[in-house]
Amino acid sequence: MDEENNNIICLTDDDGTREIYMLLDIVEYDGCEYAVLYPEEGEEGIVEIMRLEDLNDEEDAYIPVESEEILNTVFELFKERNNDGLE
């Protein structure tokens, strides 16, 4: 993890594969926080949205979101908050 840039996040999946993301925003919806992440490798313009869950004071878990409704709503909220470069 890049200590100078708090927006860089390295996540490891269950298979041990590490992926690096840029944290674009944290969006609150329905009592939960969702991270909007841009993958370092992958299709341009595609973001990942994961629910944040507090593990302790220093660590969060990033939980994949399976609900299309939640994904769409969180992405719309993200676009509303950050509309000045997306259109």
C-alpha cells in the first residue's frame, strides 16, 4: 500500500490474488458505507463498488455487493456527488 497516497487500496481475494484500486469516494446509503473503487488494471471507465465493514479502528473489510439495485443506487449517488468530470 502506498503510504503517501491514502486513496490507493490493495485488496487480496480468497485465492490470494492482489488487486490495486484507487478509492474514488465513500458513499453512504441505507445506513451503510460503500467504497467506489477504480481498478488499476481492467476496463477503462469501469468501477467496483464494495460495502465497507469495520473490523477494528485501523482496518475495514471490503465486501462485494451482489444486489443490482444497491449497485445502481450507490453509483447514481456517486455520480451526483462527483458530476463535474463524468459527463
